[in-house]
Amino acid sequence: MNLLETSNLLQMAGRAGRRGMDTDGTCVIVATPFENHDEASRILIDPVKPISSQFSPSYSLAINLIARGEGKLDVARQLVSKSFAMWEKRKVEQHVVDAVENHGDDVSQALKVSAQDRFMKTLVDALQSQVDQRSAKFDVNRVESLLGILTDRDSLKKTSKSFVGATKMFELEYTTLSYLQKEYDALRARAEIEDSDFLSEIIAEDTKDLINQIENQRKRVETTEKEIGKHPFSIITGIANQIMEDAAFPESIVLNKALGSAREGHKRTELSSLTAQELSQFSKSAIVVTRKMRKVKTANPDVEDLFQQAEDLRNDSWNDMLSITKTLVAYGCLSIEHTLEGGESYEDQQYTISPAGINIGMLGFENSLWALVAMGGAWDVVGASAKLDDFRTAMEDFDNDEDWYQNRKGNDVLIPPKVVSIPISQKEANTLNGLLRAMDPSELAGYVASIVTDNSRGNGAPVVQLFQNLTPLQQRVIQSSLVSMERLVEVQKLYGVDEKTRSCILDISNCEVVTAWASGCSWQEALEISGSPPGDLARTLSRVLDAVRQLGNMPYSPIRKQELLDGPVVWDVSRGLHPEIRRLCRDAARLINRYPVKDPLQFEELDDEDVEILDEIEQFFEEDEIESEA
């Protein structure tokens, strides 16, 4: 049992008394075996925690707001700007502005140095992660030696100075080369103008000397350039950029955000990688940050929390909305009316909602995009996850099992022959679609349970055993959906979708019991299979019933028979839930919807099956009561 927080207790106590009728109310706190008097007293007198925004845009919300905005993000921008999260953000921003105005450049400079120091720490963590994981992408021994430089203050200081010296030497040598090149060009121009043979000979001799000097100077420039290329800062910069540009690295998003903050709020674009010069500047900040912070805090004690507040500004709901929009575009749920070019933003585009996007807008799941992907209705149409395929040397492919599908379902399941090459992501969706259409309604109900419910209490059964209890077709569907999940997770990370929003459920704990219930097992048998209390099982079945009803009621988006007969089609957008899967979901809903999941209304007469189930439940509770008394 968890104890209440002070805010929870006050929220409940606030109901005492009738608003508008009573001037006061009385709340009585009754002791229970789960707390003592000291704990109860502490809960009463503890300060209430500050209220913080829990606003988190979802895929369904984004689609519906874009629909209301007639394809634009204007309505979405207006809603986000009025949210409590943005109010908090503006309040902190104003506090920071006031502090900078009141205390001058010292605070502004300290904020800048602090952000750059945070980037250096984030970079160290990212490199350390590669060492700990023994990453095959980098020379681990070299990364370890570079970490030794970044984590030792004296080494970092010396390395920074050596880089500055090398860059100044390069600039000097390059300037000298430019000067000699200009002298050579001037002599050449003069030789073309002069008519005197004597002067022409002198110019030719001077030109020859200049050519030798220019050649020697060019070698010096190349030498200094190579020295900079071999400098530790250049090597670290290359590794950092490789991590930031590759979505396969979990540290990619965090490092990108830290770099954006270190650049004083400038947004990082794909063409703006970290430079060795920036790394040198950030290193200087890491060296002096302690002294700068101490100086500011000593002179201005009232800005003690300013730096933490400035860090909190990075929690931007509008950026979350844009990340969701980018992911929806990548998965063919939204399409842009024209191709994005360099420098253009997703904020000012005109969008068209595809059939898959319409499905997303009607689904009420925590991650509606994952639910549709797991049902084969959406896939990566723009190739945002292309880098993921580089790490897959072999992919499981069920397309060779065409005879198995035909034997299972008959000729009504059309397996398109391989005539043209289609993207791997669409191929995965086609494979998953074929497997789902080969299911019977009870098997599909069990699979839907795995994507909309989780066993938070846990029944102690190992995952391997749970997997073995599934039907062979369900096992294959789970394996196929895991592939699709991996791709979706990578794309969401790539675009910086909030961790809460991008969460994907694939828990097979309830798959077996939901399949059995939809197959017609008794309530007692379902309880024995699940090992859950009756209330938990009823809630699980109700949630699955709600899910299959939602999926079964999606708008009809026909797939033409001729398209399938002509071979695989490469679609620009995702097509949404397949009509055959919609039908299976409706059938599954009818199978699940029986007592006690379906409560009979008072004016309805119970049929024989309902009476039998009621007797079983009554008998179950009687036996449970006898055992408890014993």
C-alpha cells in the first residue's frame, strides 16, 4: 500500500461541505493498519508539491488538430500556446530575462558557460556508453584515451591550447599562401601588359621564384591541416557527429539537444554538425564554469535557482507536437502537398490526412500510431528508418509461405506475387497484414490484448512459457510485430518524440486468456488460465472489447482487387486498417461481449448461458469464502 501525498489528501478533504450552502466542512481521518500516527501527521502538515504540467501531445490529438486547422498547424499551435505547460515556460523565461536585466552580463555569460559545460558532460557520457558497450562502430581503446583527455582538467586545458595553436598556425600559413598567390597573379597580369623584352625576362624570373615559394607554402598548409585533422578534438568531433546523426545510438537525441542548448538556443539542422572549433570553445567553458558560477552566485544570491530554471525551459510542448507531426509524415499518416527543401520547416506546411491518419484520429489508445502499425495499417513510407536496415544482415520473411495462407483461409486471401521491389518497411506491413488476415477472430482478440493491455501486477509466468502457450499463428504475428515495433521506436527516437508518447506495449501476458474467452471458455476456466482476480480479468476483457470495437469501426478504405492482382504496389501513404482485419475485429467483439463482460440490463432476460455463468461465479465465491474461513 502506498501512502497518500499531502495534495491527494487535501483534494479529497476539500469535498467536505456543500459548495454555496455550507461555510465549512469536516473531514475525519480514520486510522488503518497501513500507517501510524506520525505518518498521518506528516501527511497533514507536509507542504504541497508544486503543480507541474502533465500536458503531452498524442498522435490522435495531432491528427484531429490538423483536421480542425484544415491541414495546417495553426489550431495546434494555438492550443499548445494556451496550455499550462507553455504558461509555466513563459513564466520561467520572464524570470530569466528579469535576472539578466537586473544583474547584467555576468548572469548571461554564466548561463552560456553552464550550457556549454552541460554539453561536454553529455558528450563524456555518450563516449563512456560506447566504451561500456564495447561498441563495434568505434575503436574502443582510442575512445578510452579520448575520455582521459575530456575528464582530466589539466589534460583538457593543454589539449585546448594545442588546438588553438594549431588553428592559428594554419590560419597564418594559409594567409601567407593567399598573399603569394596574389603576388603571382599580379606578376602574370603585368607580364601580359609589358612590351619590353628585358622586363619580361625579369618578371619571368620572379614568377619562377614565386611558383617555388607557393609550392613550398602549399605543402606547409597541407602539413598544418593534417595536424589539425589528427588532433584529439577533431577525432572527438567526428565521433560525436556520427553519434548525433545515427538514430541507432540511444545517445543521439540527448546529445543533439545538449548541442542546441550550448549554441545559445540555436536549433541544430542536419547541415550544422559540431565543429572542432566549437568543441574547443566548449572545453574552455568546462574549465572555467566552476569559477564563473561561484562568482555569479556570490554576487547575486537571489539567482541561485536560475540555472536550473533555464534548463527546464527545454521542456517545450510545441517541439513535442512537431516531433509527432514529423513521425506521422514518415509513417504516411500525413502527406505534405509539396516536397520539403533545405531550410523549410514543418511548421508552415499544408498537410493532407491519409486513410491511415483518419484511423489514427479515431483511435483512443495511448500510442495510436503503434496500435495501427501493429495491425499492419501504417509503415515508414519515407525511409526515415533506412539506417536500421544496415544493422540487419538477415530479416525474417514469411512471404515464401504462400501455400500455408491459402490452405488456412482459402482463395479469399490474396498474396500478391513479387513482381516489383517494394520498401522493406512496406514489405513488413504486408507480411503482418497477411498473418493477421489468416487469424480467426479469437486469435486476433488475443493478439489485440497484447498491444492494448499490460500485466502490471504480474502473474510470475516466464515470457518463454507465455509465448509457448500461444497458437503457432499468434507466435508468428508477435515475431512480425516486434520487427515493426523496432522500426517505429527508431523513427520516434530520430524525430525526438517524447519518451512517454513513444511508448509501445507488446505484452503477451493476457493473450492466452483473451483467446480462450473469445473461443468460448467458461468464466471459471478463464480465471484459472489468467491467475488474476475476477475484477482484473473483467477489466482486461473490457479493455480488449473496447479496442476491437474501435478497430472494427474504422472507416472503410478499400484496396482494389486489381491492385493486388497486378503485383505489389508502392504506396506514397499508408492505407490504414485492412477491410478484412476490420471484419475480424467486429467478429472478435461479438465473441468477447458476453457476461460478465457484458452486463445484462434489468429489462433483459438472461439466457441459459448467462444463468450458467452466474451459477459458476456464485459457486466460485462460495468456495473462496469457505477456504478463507478454514
